[in-house]
Amino acid sequence: MKFRVERDALAEAVAWTAKSLPNRPSVPVLAGVMLRVTDGSLQVSGFDYEVSSQVTVEVQGDADGAALVSGRLLAEITKALPAKPVDIAAVGAHLELVCGSARFTLPTMPVEDYPTLPEMPESAGTVDAAAFAAAVAQVAIAASRDETLPMMTGVRVELSGGTLAMLATDRYRLALREMEWNPDDPEISINALVPARTLNDTAKTLGPLGGQVTLALSQGAAGEGMIGFSGGTRRTTSRLLDGANYPPVRSLFPASHNADARVAVSTLIEVVKRVALVAERTTPVLLSFSADGLVVEAGGTEEARASEAMEATFTGEPLTIGFNPQYLIDGLANLGAQFAVLQFVDAFKPAVISPAGEDGELIGGYRYLIMPIRVSR
């Protein structure tokens, strides 16, 4: 194997592939990225039996072939290279990399020991890449990071006709995003539970490429299904989580509300951040709504206290409700709108935050439900 490639294209391809490699691989070869050259194209691949990543880069190929090298090491090297073309050649049990006057010799691993990447599942439809990336970011923040409950670390993807819905919850907040997409089958009705981290990383990478992202899906037995995403020269597959017992979380959204408030998103985020400086990790911030506006306050140890008033348009009986400040900020920061509408049943039931226009009208598609923290005053 011997080829020449542009530094930026190589560094980007290797960095993206290496990002999904396991920190502690079960076998050494899974820490590698596969470089395979055929007919002037370089395929950079990574696979850990759960997630596969593959990107194609145009190169000047002198000799076809393949080599398997440490992914993280190659990513660090290619990122640090000068901005010049890179010559790479497999020589015996080593990979030689030359860029300008910089020269690296890396040990390779046996290509034949590397597992075969899974085939892409059957296409289910396409969705706008940028819109998809924005939607995934809105939902993934609510997924749990607690690996002892694998089901909660996923994003539930619901494909129903021309509507693509995504839900995630860690039991303290719940995010729901609905959007239009282009199904191959207008009658499609499939649900899948996708690992949130994989979904978020993939969407974040494919979004800036523009164009369309193809969603591909195969339903196996519980926990054996697979989802695939492809856009531009990149493709990713991931095993699905077992979502058979995923709770009916949509029912958590209240059917009606008794009070609502309209606030400026950036102002409320700044106020919550300031006031929360005195709060400990488990201490909520209190939001007191009335016809006069909103007062945000928090108390910490040794009688440290903070409060700040801000403008808010409020309808309903005066209300004081407590929230985890970081969960509140996460929801507000991902609304994608200048204004937010907060809807309340009472101080002890979940509140719903939605993006809104200047007139206070809700902008459809996204809802963020947050559980209150009971406080005694």
C-alpha cells in the first residue's frame, strides 16, 4: 500500500474514525483504524463490534493495499503534521508516514485479525442533515449517562409516516423533538432505541456536511437490531439498545396547564448561572413568578444567598417552583429560540419548556419537560 493525500483530509478522516474507538478494547486490533486503498480511494474504518465508522478520501494511489495502525496515535500525529501533502506507505510490519521533513514509522497490526465491518442496513429514508443535527442535540442532552440503566442512555427514534420523532429521558427531564423527513415507505411505523452518544456524535459530524442524511434500519431480536447513517463520504452503523420495555414517557406531558410564563432565553440563562453560584450541587434554584415578573433565588451553605429579578410575562396564580439549575440551563440553551414559554400545573408537577416567538406563540416541534425539586420555605 502506497499513496499521497492532503494533510487536512487525512487528519479529519482519522480523527472522526478514531473518536468512536474504545478506550479499553477487548482485543488490541479494535484500537486500530484500517487504512485501505483501492482505485485512488482511501477508506478509513473503525469498528468495536458495537459501532462502525467509515469515511472515504480521494488520494493519489501508487499501490493498493491495507494496513491497520493505532487509531488514537495516528489521529494525534496527523493533527500535528505541517500543512503539506502526506506520503504513506506500508513497509513490512510498519507504516511509514512522511510529511515535509517530518517522518514517522508506526508498527502495524495483522489486517487478517480485524473484524469485517457490518453492511449498511436497508434504507428507511432521508432527512436534512443540518436540521437532523440540531434536533439530535436538543434531545440527546436529556439522555442518562448512567450505564447501569442502558435503556435510559438511548434516544428513542420513532418513524411514523412523514414524521420523525426523538425522545430521551434520564427520569429527571424529558426531551421530545418532532420533525419532517422523507421516508422510503410512506406507511412506515418503526421505533428504535439508539445509543445517545453515538447518535449525537454522528449527527454532529454529518450536520455541517449539508445535504441529506440517509437513515437505514434493520430490526433484529431484542437488542440485535442495527441503525445506519450515511452522508457525503461518511457512514456509521450502531447496534440498537433493547427498547422493548421503554416506558411510555409521552404520557408525562400534562394535558393542560394552570399557569404559563414567557421569558427571554438568554437573560434567564445568565440569571440562573449567576444565582446558582451560591448553590451546592443538589440545591435547586427557586423561580418565583407573579404579575410583577420573575425572581430567581438560591441558598447555599453558611447562609450564602443570591436573588435576582427579571422581566417575565406571567399568567396564572403566583407560583414558586424549584429546579436543578443545570437541567434548567440545558433545556433553555437548546431551544433554538429567543423566547421560551414555561407551562405549569403546580409547584409539584413537571413543567414544560417550549420555544416561542416574540408574540409568545409556541414554535412547534420541541418540548422539554423538567421535574421540580420540592423545597420547604
